[in-house]
Amino acid sequence: MNLIREIAQQALTTGYLTVEAENQLRQLLSKKYDWEDFKAFIRLQQEAMEGRVKQESRELLYSRSLSGSSSNQEVAIAS
């Protein structure tokens, strides 16, 4: 299984955190991990908050909310 620091490094390198990687992080964070993994996770969080790492899950939520709101607008305009 991957270490937290490996997943974090991949996301930092690519600038993108996939849903699959997020799920792996959740699993790994629910178990014991070492100081290096903790530091890597904190750095990943900081980079994501500052916009240097994009999260696929957030993009999916955003696109779903946009598609949902646009269909509501179309219904309102049509009626």
C-alpha cells in the first residue's frame, strides 16, 4: 500500500489530487502513520488551500452544482 507521503508527493508534482488518491489518504489517515507522512499531508493541505493543488472531488461538486442550477434556470425561463 502507498504511504501518505507518496500520495502527497504525486499530487504536489502533478498539481492534482484524484478522488481515488483522496480515498486512499482517508484510509491511511485512519491508521497509524509517522511524522514524515504527517508533514507531507499538512503540506498537501496547505497547497490545496492556496490553489496550487486542485482536487478532483471539488471540481466534480462544482460541475454538478453548475449543471443543477442551470437546469433550474432553464425551467424558470421556460415557464
